[in-house]
Amino acid sequence: MYLILGLGISSIAVINKLKELNKKMIIVVNKEEIDKARKYDELVVDYDNLRYLNLDKIKYCIKSPGIPYYHKSVIYLRKNNIKVINEIELAYILANKKGKYIGVTGSVGKSSVVSLLYELIKAKHDNVILAGNIGVPLISKIDEINNDTIIILEVSSFQIDDFISMKFHIALLLNIYDNHLDFYKSKKKYYLSKFKITNNQSKKDYFITRFDNDIINEYIDLDKINSTLIDYKSDYSIYYNNLYYKSQRLFDISSYKLEGKHNFDNLLACISVLNILNINVSEEVINNFHTLKYHLDKKIINNITFINDSKSTCTSSLKGAIDTYKSKNLILLFGGYNKNLDFEFLNNYSFKRIICFGKLASELDENVNVDSKFESLKLALDYTLMIARPNDIVLFSPGCASFDEFKNYISRGEFFDNYLRNYYAK
């Protein structure tokens, strides 16, 4: 018997797979979700009634990543010795741990890295799967997994927190910056959650990270890392647009389309993984790889450059976007759902205008210098488009979650694009 906590995308994928396998389950949701849950299975209870269940026959509880580790139901189940895992680990178990697993985490850049890594590996290896936090539940792919399969997983700190037996042959920690401080009870808890990606690794496995990241340097405990440690920023150099690893020329990087130092760092991280797998870098893939949707998407209208960086949901990604487009003509548009992050670093930059919108506008520390505040993105855009002039750069990089106004960063990015289209069509 399986217990399903929550009704998110990954939980629904678990329910569908367990039904396909004729496994029994009980779904646990909020009272208002009971009717929706019963469309998937008849055995449904709400969180308040969980304590009345007989837990003796529960094999695993599969938790939605959005339910915090300190949720009363999670604490209750763990006190009763129930293994609380997530959809990824259940897929790992049901697939009999076949395949070679690559786990990618970090505060920023995860989706870009796993997408590029997938294309690079797919160019040289037939059997590769991309899943996880990027939006594809691994459990929907387990029928495709065999011993030769390379599985690339984007994993968030929420997902890592729920791993028990999950083991990555290659664990890649891109970076750590302040993020999700509305979810974690302290910065330290968030920082340390990232290092859990190395759990269960042995010397035959690899942990790739970067030592020029201050937080990683401060919090990494080398005595607890059992795997082979690699710094993905070392041993690389550029000479006349050629990228070298140690003394070996890899390829000409002049055609790499992604702007910004952070995108070059992401490329080095991918190459470090390929070196371990003994897979050659495909220059064709590198040269043809484009940015992800709503990640520094650029368009020019009436000689005004608009950057749609809706995927920016934390201060580190916001800073990376600003560093990429530094200009005396830069108009910054940021804001949204505040995750208790610090925006005072913005005072170190010069902008033509700096505009804050959404929930953050009413909560922003008064020490942060902004020109204008608006309660919604629409009102902020009205003003921005009124003041923008030829040769200006309008950088829409929220640095916040979207939940105050939008379902997710994708719907926020779509709103921005549609608003521009309609405004200039008039």
C-alpha cells in the first residue's frame, strides 16, 4: 500500500503509474481537494484524518515537493517510521535502480544546464532521459530505463530533502545563493540541503561543484563527501576564441549564442560531466543551442531592446541578468512574490530607471533605491513603455516568484510578451 501526499504534477504521475501497476494507494489532500482527488482513486482522506489510518501496511509515502519537510503530516509519518520519499526516488526504486543517474542542482541555472547537457549527450548516446524539476516526472519514463540509460535529473532542494536511498553517479552542484527563504526556516538549512545531493555516493561516483562560490566554500564539509570531487571552473582556459581543457583544445566558442558569464559557467559544468562519461563535445550542439523560454529572451521593437527574463525568480539570477546588460540606458523592471530575499545589492548599480511591481513593491526595504513602485505588472508596464526611448534596454528580470499574480514564471513571461505585442500593434 502506498500513501500519496498532495496532488501536484508529480503526485498525479505517481497515481497513474501505480494504477497501471495495480498497486493500492491512499491519497491524502486538503479538504477542498477531496473531490478532485477522487477522480483518480476512491481512497482519499484529508490531512486531519491521516492519524486514523492504519499505517502498518504502508510501504512508502510519496510526498509532493511543495509540501515542506516540517508539515505536521510529514512529521507524524516519520515518527511512525514511514519512509517519506518523492516521485523521483519511487521511480528509481521501481526501475530497480537501473541506469546511470546524473543529478543537477543549484540556486540558478539548473534548467539551462540539464537542457544543454541532454542535447550534448543525446548527440552521442541513443538512450538518454531528461526529467525531474524541469517538468517531466521520471516515473512516466521508467519503462524506457535499462542498464545503458543515462538519466539526467534537475532536482530542487525540496526534492533532495526527500531522498533516502537515491544515489547519483554524478552529482552536480552549480552554485548556492540565497533563495527559498520563505520556505526554509534558516539560510543554513537551505544551504545544507543542496549538499545532500551527495548522499549515498561512493569513491566510484563524482561530485562536481565550484569553489569560487562563497557559500559553497563556507559550508562544504569535505569529510562528509565520499565521492570524487571535481571543480568545474578549474583547468579551463580560452585562447583566441578556442576553449582548452588543460592543454587539450576542445572547440571554437565564438559561435556560442548564450550571453553572460553565467551561461559560460553553465557550459563548463556540462563539459565536466561529459569528461566523466567519456563523451566528446558536439560543436554543432553548442553552436545551435538557444536560451530557454523566458530566460534572457531578446527582441528589438522601435529600436528599444526588450529582455524577457521571467524565469528569474531569485536575486542571483536578477544580478546575473543586470551584469549581462549593464548600460546607462538600462530600465530595470523587477518584483513579484517576495521570498524574503535581500535586494540592497541593487544600490550598487546605475539605472536609467528602476521600477518595482507586485507584492514586493509593498514590502521592499526602504533602503533599496527605486524610482517607481506599482501594485501590478500591468501598471508597471504601462509606465515603462511610456518612458522607454530608442536605444534603451528594458530588462524584465523579476528576481521573485510569480505567485502573487501568475500561476508560474511561464504565464508571467507570456503576459509580458503579449502586452508588448498588443501595445505596439496599436
